[in-house]
Amino acid sequence: MSRKFAPVLLVAILLISLFAGCKKEPETIKIGLEVPLTGDYAYEGQGMEKAVRLLVEQVNEQGGLLGRQVELIVEDDAGDPTQAALVAQRLVDAGVVAVIGAYNSTATEPASEIYNEAGILHITPSSTATRLTQKGFQRFFRVCFLDDRQGLFAAKFMKEVLGAQNIAILHDNSTYAQGLAEHTKRYAEEMGLNVVFFDAINPDDTDFTPILTNIASAAPDAVYFTGYHPQGGLLLKQSGELGLDLQWVMGNACNNPELIQIAGLENAVGTYVTTEPLPKDLDYPEAKEYVAAFEAKYGEPVASVWWLMAAEAFNVIRYAIEQTESTDPAVLAEFLHNEAKDIPGLTGPILGWDEKGDRLGTIHVAYVIDENGNFILNPEQPSP
Amino acid sequence: MQFLQQLVNGITIGAFYALVALGYTMVYGVLKLINFAHGDLFMWGAYLGLTGLTVALAALGYTTPWAILPVVIFVMTSVALMGVLVERIAYRPLRSAGRLAPVISALGVAFILESLARNVYGASWKTYPQGLTPSGGLVLAGGVRVSLMQIIVLVASFLLMAGLYLFVHRTRVGTAMRAVSLDHDVSRLMGVDVDRIIMIVFLIGPGLGGVAGLIVALYYGSFDFTLGWIFGLKAFIAAILGGIGNIPGAMLGGMLLGIIETLGAGYMSPQWKDVIAYIILILILIFRPTGLLGERVAEKL
């Protein structure tokens, strides 16, 4: 910059800050949302944005929080760890109080380091990898439940409901899927089941016939796939086309109507999915009210439980700010750790969090895909 | 039984690699250019096929598999035109600029085509309409299953490759192509319109690539915008393995890569298949640097 303009610029900056100082409006409360709006998980991320935006609008219409308007800042991490770190820094620089995100554990992990360093309250709606809460981050929480819980549920389901003795487990090497696969294996073996096949696919591949042929020759009573729905759909399709007689059970990342689209209905029928209950099956007044408001605003149902979990994360932040009358992340985190109990949640009453930031309790259930291509609550569930 | 089934699986994957590899090989034959944009032209075939099928099914209400035929023609011509356009804009101005500049230009085109697909069609997985492809198949001795779609894919790729081979070796234009692949200047002295021949190569290569994209999308039923990158890379390797610039070589290289990968995935683990496949690739190239069939320079392309 030339010397001539420097004084002019200085005066301009002074003037602008003078006007800014005069503004009567209280500052907004900035909440960050870091989700994949592009990439493999774009469908989930875009729905999560809609879900949170609805609550933000409702809050602002009712006068905001502590008399201040809420400003939602959305960043796209594309489900990618490198981009996640980048946009996490952007949110920190924007001055957010709390962040909701990311969708997948692989993206949440690097972002959580950055939020932790910046001292921001960080709530993931959907990342269930166990090790995320094992780093001693005091301001990191989940509103979803751990992989560890789901692994236990899946093993129990295959043993008690399917009567399986020999099971196969397949993951895709992602942080989340590998964690869930290993927990399932551990619990299954503790229950006396034989894990006759344990391996991973490469999620960049399109053709899984080699490993399917291999799984079939191990003749398991049930196959548990812990990866995401694009690959889950292809596995079901190719398994059907190879004429393999495999009983598929899939983890909660396959809890998505696109699974059936990709697989083709005839290949998807009879597949079980272990997951948190679908939004429409939640029997709480808060859930019903929210689901109805979502449909009224967007003209589509809350298709994925992760959309609801994102809304739940915002709900928790709102509750904490209202109860503590503070926007200091330290105060909010302290409150969630020690005082928050029985919060009226969208996904059922929230019992609270343990010292690591994991949500207490569990709500997993098994769904089955019926002949009409719907996920219906399986009539038979394992003992609690 | 498991081995034979894995062989069938591998040949199917190999046929796809071979189809895409043809495009790399043809362009390399005449221009000595590795057209990195080819994988993304192939991916555009899958997307344009989706558009074509959606329009055909909505407008004409086809209920038979014949709805695919006009879509094949639509995809083939539009991707071929894209190929010619790419050559005109990104390669022809660099024809005398040495070998590095066009390769970088090709990488640039690849990124542009990929981002374009993502922005136009969105980043989510796309699925083809159900019920267009025939289901069912044969169960051979020992329980080995070959689906009707696999047979169709194999026959279609073999016919396309055989047709291309005959075209290059039995027609006047094909002879001109082989001449151009040997020497541009001498061909020009002999009265060959080199620019026109290169244009024809960029019609045929991407045209076939586009159809390959359509077939892959029909076969697997779903894909996203990264399709071109993965298949493109594997097909490029297949072309090198068989001897780049050589049509039967592309076919052999594709089949071989598909089978090696499948056996690696089936007998060890999908996590190891690329390690195995590329160790074998490196070994072959150490002993035969020009690829398996690459040595007959005069008969290239």
C-alpha cells in the first residue's frame, strides 16, 4: 500500500468503528455448524443444516437467547479430515460460542483438536467413534451414543434374535466403522459367538464381488457391515446378484433410504439395521412436535436420525445457555458435565453426560427393510 | 469353485478397465499424449446416461430395455463432441510445445470436468432407474454364477474392441491413423490430413469412453463424481501394462489387472489387493518396459 493512502484508510477505520460502537443492537450469539454439504455424506449434511436452521429460526422469532439473536454460521467440511481442520479454524476465527459437528468421526477428530485449543463448546450430533472422547477434552460432548453401545447391541441382536452362532464382520477402515466393528467383535466373542470373518473393504471401490464371494465361503449365519450407505447399498446389490444366501445386518450409517435405492428393493428386503430409532418412531411429545414443524417448513419428512441429532445438539446448547444465562463455553461445559440432568430432548430425555462427555444411556433398536422399501421397527428386539 | 467364481468376478472388472483403457491407448498412439481427461469423459458418460434415461423414460414412457438404445447414441455423440472440444481447446494449441505442457493441460481438463460434474449434478450418489437391466443368469457346474448382465458386458466390450481393431487395421482412415502414429510430418507429406485424423481419434476414444461410463453405471446402478478418477487411474495402468498405444494390449492389460486385483482381494484381503496388483505391475514393467504387447511399434494402434 502506498503511503498516501494509509492515513485515509486509518481515518476510515476509525469512523467505521465509531459507528459500530454506537450500534444499540446487542451482539448476536454465534453458533457454528460444521457438516458435509458436499461429498459422499452431502445428503446427511444438507439435512442437518435444515434441521438446525429450523430451531434457530424458532428461537429468534421468540426473541432469541438472553435477549440476543442467534446467528448460525455453516461451514462445509465435505466429510474430509483436511477440510474439517480448515473450516474449524474458520469457525473459531468467526468467534463462535459453540459448534455442532461434524457428521463423520474422521472429520470430527481433527476439528475437535482445534475447538479444544480455542476453548469452544463442541457437540457432535453423530460421530460415534469411541476414541473421540478419550482425549480429555473438557468441552467436547456427544448427543449420539457410543459405538461401543451399538456394538454390544448388534452382537446381542445377532445372537438372541437371529440365533446366529458364526458371524462375519465387515468394515471400511474409517475411524467410525472400524471402531464399531472391533467393539462388535469383542462383545460377540464374549457372548460365545464365533467371528468367522473379519475384514475391510476399500470404500473407493465399486465392485465388491471378490470379498462377497469370500464371505460366502466362510458360511456365516449373519454378516454385520459397519460402513456407510453408498457401499452398504452396493454390497446388498452385488450380494443379491451373486445369489449369495447372506443375512445382512448393517450399522447406523446405513440407516438411510438411499441404501435401498442403491441396492434395489429386491436385494434390500429383509436386511436389518441397528440404529437409534427413526424420527417418526420416537414417542416423545417434543419429537412429534419437531417432526411436524420440519415437515411443515420443508415439505419433506425428517428422513434421517442424524438430522434430528443435529437439532438435538442445538437444543442442548440452547438449554445450557438459558439455564446458566451465560455464553461462556467454560460455564456451559461445566453445566453439562455436572448439573444437566433430564433435559427434555427431541430424542428422549437426556439423562446427562459422563466425565468424558459421552451421553448416558442408550436407545439402539433394530429395524428391518420390508417389501415396500420401508424401514420398520423389528417386532423382535434383544433383551435390554 | 471359489477360484472360478473369483475369475468370473475379475473378468467382469477387467472388461471395464479394458474398455476405458482403449481411450488412453488410442490418444497415446497418435499424439504420444497421456490424456488424463479420459477418465472424466468416461464419468460424464455415466451422468449424461442418467439424464438421457430420465428424459427417455419420462417423455416416452418406455418400459422395455430398448429405452437404452437412443440413450447409448445420445451419450456416445455428446461425449465424443466433448472429446473433440477438449482437443481443440486444450491440446491442439500445445501440439508443438513439447510433451510436458499437454500432460499438465490434460490434468487441468480432468479437474475441470470433475468439478463441473459435481456442480451440475450435485455431490450425492446417483442411482439409475431400476429394472432396466435384465436380471437372472446362469449357474455353471460347481455353483459358479454368471449373471446375464455380466455376459452382456463381456460381449459388448469384446464387440467394441474387435470393431475398433478392425476399423484401425482394415479401413483407409485406420491406415491413416497408424501412419500418423508413426510420424506426423511424413504422414502429412503423404497427403494425410493429420488434424482431421486426430479429430477422429478424439471422436472415437471419448465416444467409446462415454459408452463405457454408461455400461458401468447400468451394471453397478450407482456412482458419484469420483467415478472417473478411480476407473481412469486403473484403466491407465491397464493400458501401460498391456503396452500403451496397442489395442489388443489394452484389452489384455485390463483383463489381467482385473483378475489379479480380484484374486488378491479374494485370497488375501481387499486391503492388500492394490499392493499385490502393483507389485506385479512393477515386476512386469521391469522385465518388459514397453508393456506386455508393446514391442511391435509398427503395428501400434
